[in-house]
Amino acid sequence: MEELDYYAILEVQRDATLAEIKKSYRRLALKYHPDKNPGDKEAEERFKLINEAYGVLSDEKKRALYDRYGKAGLERSGAGFHAESMDDIMDIFNSMFGGFGGFGGSRRRDDGRRYGLDLEVELNLDFHEAVFGTTREVTLRYKTPCPDCRGTGAKNGILETCDYCGGQGQIVMRQGFMTFAQECPQCQGRGRIVKEACPTCRGGGYREVEESLTIEIPAGVDTGNRLRIPARGNEDATGRRGDLYVHFYVEEDEHFVRDGNDVYIEVPVFFTQCILGESIAIPSLEGELELRLKPGTRDRERFVFRGNGIPDVHGRGRGDLIAQIKMILPKKMSKEQKELLERLHESFGLESKPHKSRFESAFEKIKGWMKKKGK
């Protein structure tokens, strides 16, 4: 059986720094966490492997052993992945999830709430809205505890002790040389379960409230950027609200192509303009620019206009506008145009046939090869 590669599991190079390993671990652990993938056995197994790999690669001595001898070397030395190596992992998960049961950590506080406080929405923006910033009026629906069950989802708010974990919120598991605690799959780490669902919310534990909100979108946002709006998320039983996270998706533009804070524009130019040179007007994000083509401009040549790109969303200057030449050749010519072009071609003499001087010596060399071959 082929041995698993811890570096491949964490999607890092073998010379990755601890910071790079930790960053990749955070991303993958969040992606494959059981809370995010309920009932997905493949994700659960991947989650275990991710933690196993991090437990080794985040420890300098274990990593050195693994690099030299592989997983077998770790097992022989007794320096494998054990529960005592989970402290750092718990620190990471507490920062991501606000604390939860499992992996040797303390069981999360059970306030009975059956939903997260933070709320996420996606907002589509036109290209110019993202570039220059805008104001958007949005309508969202946030969750607030059901008044009859106080957000627990249980009839009259009465929860019973989980009989699977005995109210601990976690179960201890051992797999090979690995020993770790896992969140109880029945109560999801709460230690208590709903025996009889609340008839008002049908066990959901919440009702939804519609709210209108004005969002100020800064200039320079891009697809994948996220805006945090404090205290606009879901509400708990105390009236405290989580945060709203707005994820942006920016539509493409038919003329401009964005690359970070730089923006590209393709400039179609007829071949005679490239040969002779010319000044032409091109569009920019904020108006018009003059592009000066020098004689002999090449196809795909780029001209950079510093500071004419997209504003940095964090206020650190602006990117550049890059104009790229697209040389246009005639698709067809009249008889007169063809004759004119042929006369122009001939007027350059040998310069119009660069292949002749370049390949003359090559032809002579090949003739010599053929003579030797014929002997």
C-alpha cells in the first residue's frame, strides 16, 4: 500500500515554512470540518488525515524524522501523532469556530442555539461599481430565537442529556497509533439533544426577520473580497447579533480585463499604423488617453500607463493601465492594393527577403550532408 504524503495532504511543498503549513491547515480544516459536511464520510476521513499531517509537520522534531524516514520512522521512534500534540490545533479551531468540543479541547458552551450568529451573503457588482465603489440597498433575512422554545428547537425549551456521549459533547476514538477526541455526531458537541420538537418553529429554533440595509462598497473591491459589517448577523437569546459578511462577485467588462489592481485593454491597430507610427486615442477607466505608436510597433507590444489602473481597496495607491497592441492584417485586397504592396515590397530589395540571407548557409550545409550520405 502506497504511503500517504503529509505534504500532499496539506497541499504544501516540502520546503514550506511553518506559517505556510499553518495557513494551508486552517483552510483545509475549515473546508472539510464535519460541521460543514454533515454525513459526508469522505470529508470526515479527509479531515482526520489533515489533522494527522498537521500534527507531524507543525512539530520541528517530528517533521525532521518524517522527512528522513517517512511515517514508519515516526512509528518506530514513538514520535507519532498523539492527542498531546493537539494544543496548537485547538488554538486554530477556537479562532475559526469560537471554540467547540473535540480533539481534546473543552466542550463548547451550550446556550441551546441551533444556528450560527454570523451571516453571509453574496453581492453581484458591475465592473464599474467595483472599480469606483458604490452604495447598495439590500434586503436580508436574519435569524432570531423562536420565542416559544428560546432558540433550542425543543418543546418548551426542554433539552435532554445526550445518551450517546453522556452529556460530554465528544467521544474518544483510537485509530492505529492515533488517539483523539471527536465531536459527538448525535448532539454535535452540545451534550444535550431535542427529544420533542417545538411545534412553533418545527425544531428549527428560530424565526426569520427581514431587514433593509445600506452598504457602502469601497472602490477597488474584486471577486473573492469580503466585507465585514458588525452586528448585522443573526441574533441570540440575549439580543446580541453576529456579524454580516458580504462576499463580492464582479461582472466582467467587454473592454477592460482586470488583473489585481492592474487593468488591460486590447488595442486593434492596422498593420500600416504599426509600420508608420501614429498617435491614437484609447479609453481609460476615467476618460481618454493618448497612445503614441512608434514606427515599427510590434504585434502584442504593451504600453504601460502608470497609476491609471484600479484603486487599491485598502487605499494603497492605484494599479496601472496596460494597452496591448493587436495588429490587424487586411482580409482581402483589391488588384490595385496588391500591386501597390508588391511594388513597396520590391522597393526594399534584399531587406524584403530576410529568409534568403538567413538560410543560405543552412542550405549549403545540408547539401554537404547529402553528399556524404551518398558515398
